[in-house]
Amino acid sequence: MNQLLALLSATGLAFGSQAQPTLTLTSNAPVAGTTYTQHYGPWIAAGGGGPNQTWDLSALIADSSHTVLWTAPGNTPNGPLFPTATMAEVSNAVIQYYRVASDGIHLAGSDDGTSAIVHAPQGTYLPFPCTIGTTWATPQNATFTFQGNTVVRTGTFSGQADGHGTLLMPGGSIPNVLRVHWIHEVEDDMGFFTISTTYDGFAYFVAGQAHPVAEVVTASIDFGGGTQTRQFSRWTSDISTGVAGEQKPSLGLYPNPASAEVTLNWPRSLGAASSVLIADMN
């Protein structure tokens, strides 16, 4: 990977002059059929905010990983329960539903196999356009059932794009990164007791993909008898657009020679600054 990044740098494909990044519907809307690997590991300090920063997450070490798929809500078991959703993000733990619109990506709800939670109103995950200095605070409420009990959820999803610069990852450095500071606070009232949850994360975005390249998170939950806090990091690696298949090496076109359908595996850590030309598919 380091050799590949060095080659791209030498040819001017991966590393250019720093620019102030802006996330838009065109550059950052999720695409159905996209899969990527998400890794989890110990928490690392997020670093400072502001312009022209260098954030060093190169020491990230994974202790677990899973595959995530973007797909149409109709391809999921309970998709009809989320009528406003336009995209679903499927992992081994939960299905997250999103409404993607010209003004941003909004949290339509989630389904963990136990409770289908439909948000009304919907918190904003990422507004469009989003650049350094962009701030937002949106309500996110729901009423759902958990183990036979009715739960009333109230909360807010707020964020601020607080910096841009270069992100150092285990596979190399990524320029033109926009950092977003998220705070997601919810209170779940079950009548006989209340659960309060706070999710505080710093997410690092590049133009060209809907999911952050990396995120460092501090999450806390209060059951009324004390607060429990968990800190962790998560980040993505190879992204594949096309028909899902068996695991392939990290960069390549399959099958080769090509047939009617091909899959291009692209290392997510390269961000959106590189390009590929595919010619003569016959």
C-alpha cells in the first residue's frame, strides 16, 4: 500500500495542493451496491480543529472487523416500515435507514432485529453542502416497542465541521479531509425508568464517499444508577462497487479478462483524489 501511495504521489494522482473540502450531494451521497470493510480498535485522540491540520491516526490497530453494504431499503426485511428512507446501510449488528436529499443525509431509523425504530422528525447525519464552519442541530424522536414495552425517544443530532487538512492512516496520508464533530444525545423513556445515551464522535470525511474514512468515539449510557463510558475508533478500508462476490485482493478488476459484469475493488484509504480509466470493455 505504501508503495502504491508513493507511486500515485509521484505521478500527481493522489497528492495535490491542499484545498478546503466541501461535501455535497453529488460527491457524498451513498450508492446502492457499495460494500466496504469497517474496522474497530482502541480509541486514539482526535487532534485539534481548524484549517490545515494534520491528524495522526497511523497507529490504529484493528481488533475486529465486519463488512457493510449500502442497498435499497426494499432489499431489507423491514424496509416497508421506513417509507421515507431512500438508502439502507446493512452491517452484522444493525440496519440503518437514511433519507438522502438535496439538503443532506437524514436518519430515517434503524432495525436491530429486536426493535424497528422509525424517526419522526429525523436527525440530520450530514447536511449538504458541508464545509468548515458548517453547524447544525436537529431533533430526532421516535416511539417504538422493546420487549413488549413502549419506548418514547427524544433527542438531538448536532454537528460542526470543525477542521480540514491531512489525515495520516496506517496505509498512508489522505489530503483534503473535512473533520466533523458529532454529538448525538437521546433519552429513552420506558415509563418505569429512563435511559440516556450520548455519542460524541469526530469523523473524517473526503469527497467521493458517504461514510467517514475514520471516526473516534466516546459513548456514554446512563441507566439511572451511574454512567458507563466506552471509547473506540473505527475506520474503513477497501471499497467495492459492483456485484458482491468472494473476497478479492485489495485493488483490481475481476474477472480478468472481463465478462458482462465486473467488480472494481478500490482501496478506500486513497480517498477521492485518484482516478481510474477503463477503456474497451469488449
